[in-house]
Amino acid sequence: MNIYLTIFGKPRYLGLARINHERPETQHPVWAVLKTSRGYEMGLPGGFLTESQQEKYRTATSNYEESSEAMLQDVEFVRYADAEDMENYYMCRDEERDALLRARDILSAHNLDMKLVDVEYMLDRKKFFLYFTAEQRVDFRAYVRDLAHEFRTRIEMRQVGIRDEARIVKGIASCGRPCCCGYWLRGFMPISIKIVKEQRSALNPTKISGLCGRLMCCMSYEQEAYSELWAKLPGPGAKIKTEQGYYVLESLDIGREQVNIRFPSNRLVPVQIADFPDFRDTVLRGEEWGEDKELAAKKKAMQERAEMLEKRRERQKLRATAKVARLRHERIARSEKRNETQKQQTKPKPVKQVQTSNQNPPRRRRNRKPKPGLEE
């Protein structure tokens, strides 16, 4: 005989049922009639559980917050539901809507400080459950008598907490999906504000609270992973004091296994958790890390390039100065040469001497008679 995990009741209790009947062949979920501590009711059998799985379920449910009913019970399997059982089940659900409205009308006449959440019929209608919330003890004996007179059945009042109310009523959470407690979550784990701080979530009640007004159940899903990671790191908000300034551990990214560090330059830089010890030692030595290291290398390369360009400009300037001096020297030399040439051109030419020879003696000039009228 195998033990199956089953779900039953509006609060979605868990039960362990021993089933030795063959399951009907169908693709749809197969309902079963169960006998529980509350009476005969419909349940939905799940999968077969091994002994180790049973022990895990018992241990897990024992850590849940206390509720009006045990979250895990041993139930008795009666039979798989047939068409008549399903018709009776849906008829009970339809009658519960009208019964809830009628019960609230009766409650208004008694002026009790309590709130009706939901009602539930058993299959045989021998028991009628009313789930309510109240801040303190309420004397509802007269109210129960009026309910018994109205519904002609046994009435049981079950006070539930705020979380149980959200699980019974169900609804859509802030993430846009059905609430975990009304969809698949079987119990409530205790959640403290310390868990929220470890995950570095915003301490805004509107963002970390569910429909019930308590801290959201999903805060506990990654708590174990966060605890393991924070064991390797300093606490959230820790600071590393260096000569450059303070390095602040801002947040933790559990998916990428890295922490976000606020650098003295006010930049948020991700650092792998495995590299955090090296990062701490590096910044304490006064060296750069990560992007700052790359930026420092780029800055140094740019500075070296600027120095190289400055030296090149100096050399070009010196070459230009030398060239100007050489051109000036050449121009002066050409000017002096031109002036010298002009001086040589303007210098008077020497008179040529007549060479005499014995063979050709110079002619003697004849004495000419003076012209008349010129004598003194």
C-alpha cells in the first residue's frame, strides 16, 4: 500500500493517505473522497511519497507558524470520486456563497468585533465551518445558536490569522501572479526584518508587505543562499577605508554571485564574491581595481601619448627654429655676395697705357697757323 500526498479543504491542508486502489485513467486531476478529522470531504491526491519524503514533509511542516489546524494530517482514503460526488461537491460550493452572505447578515445583528472570512460545507452537510478573524476573544455563543437555527447543521467556528485569511480568500500579489499562500504554499515560515535587511531590500512597507499586511513569504525563499554568501562577506553597508576614500558594500546580487561596491568616485562597480578578498587587499595597498584600474591604465597611456606628442612638438619647433636660422644665414650670405658683386661692378676701370715702339715713332704735331681774327 502506497502513501500519497493529498490536498483538501479551503485552507488547503495536506494529508497523507494510504491508497491501494488503481487510479482511473484520465488526463485530468482525479478527486477522491477522504475521511479527515473534520469529516467527509473532497481531496486531490498528488504523487507517491517515499519514507524519506514523508519525513521531510513532517519536518518541514513542523517549522510552520501555528495555525488553527495541523498543516499535515493522516487521512483515510474512502474512494475515488464519481460523477455524483463531484456534483455534490460543486453544489456545496454554490451554496457556500449564499451561506456566507446570510451569516454576515446575522453577524451584523449581534454587533460582534469579528470578521467573517469564508464558510465551508462538508460533503455530508453534517458540519458547517465558519472562518473568522478577530483581534481578541469574542463571545459568539449567541451568534452560533442563531447560525445553527438558520442552517440546521452543526456549526464550528475557526479563528484564523491574517495570513490564513489571505490564503483562504486568495488574490493577486504585487508581482502580478496569484499569492503563493493561495496557490502552492502550504505553510508560513516566520519572517523577520533581519531577513529583509540581509537581502538589502527597500524598507518600504508597501514594497515588502503582502496582501495580509505581513512581510511577504517570498522573502524567505532565498534566505539560505543569502546567509551562505554573507558568511563570506562583511555585513551590508560595511566600509573599507583607504587613502583614496571609502569603499562601501552597497548590495548583493545573488543570481550573479557578486556584490556592488560604491567607489570613492561615487561609481557602483560589481565585484565577484570569489574576488572580494583580492579586491580588499588591492585597495588597501592603494592600488586600483577593475574599471578604475583600466581607467588608470588608459589615463597613463593617454598621458604618455600626450608627453610623446609634446616632445614631438618640441623637436618640430627646434627643427623649425634651426631651419629659420639657416634660411636667415643663407639670405644674409646671398645679400653680402650680391653687394660684393655690385661693388665690383661700380669700381672704375684702369686706363690702358699706349705702348711705344722704335719702329713706329709717334707723329709730330704740325704747327698750324692761327686763324685770322684770333690774334691778340
